[in-house]
Amino acid sequence: MREPMVKHRGFPGRLPGTDFQFTVRRANPKGATPLTARTRYPDRRPADRRADEAFLLALCHQFGEEPFERGNLDAGRLSWLFGREVVPAERSFDDSSYEALLRVDYAVARANFPDLFLD
């Protein structure tokens, strides 16, 4: 039997006031949706950019620079940051596993979202 998906308690389920989802409620019986790095074009809607910023900020607050398990984090939302601000934290990374370890690359996150990191 498959291990249950980790649910990140305290992590926001969505961007308030929108339908931008940050977490999923239950594991897909067929397996996790694979993560793929999505291209963020400069002409993306402001609402999409706000969702990226809010999700990245939530990741930073919840996990800091420590590796974290993918768990119930939404694959679509992760894919907008994957390969840049969010990177694999292990060599044997499985992009379609709920147990996959990720981490926030703070150097890239600061460069791409400077307004979030006003130190």
C-alpha cells in the first residue's frame, strides 16, 4: 500500500480571494502529476504574477532554506517556479512523487522576485 501524501499543515490552500490553488486535498490514486518547468512570459497577467509571489512567499515562510517534501503542494503552481526558484533537493529526484524533496533556491528567488526579499 502506498504511503499517504504529506499534508503541510498551516500552508495556505489558495491565494485569498481567487481560485489560484496552492494545495490539493487528496492524493491522486494514479500518482502525483509530474512537475515540469513552465515558461513565465513577461506578458503574464498581473493576477498570475501575484499568485507566483504569494506561493513563493508561503514556501519561504513555511520551509525557509530547508528541503521539504512535495506532499500536497499543487503541481501546477509548483511548476511555475520549478527549475528556477524551487529546485530538487536530492540527486534521485522523481518529478512524479509526492515524497520528492524540493528546496527554495534563495539566490534565484531574490533575483527574480526582489520585492519579496527587502532585507
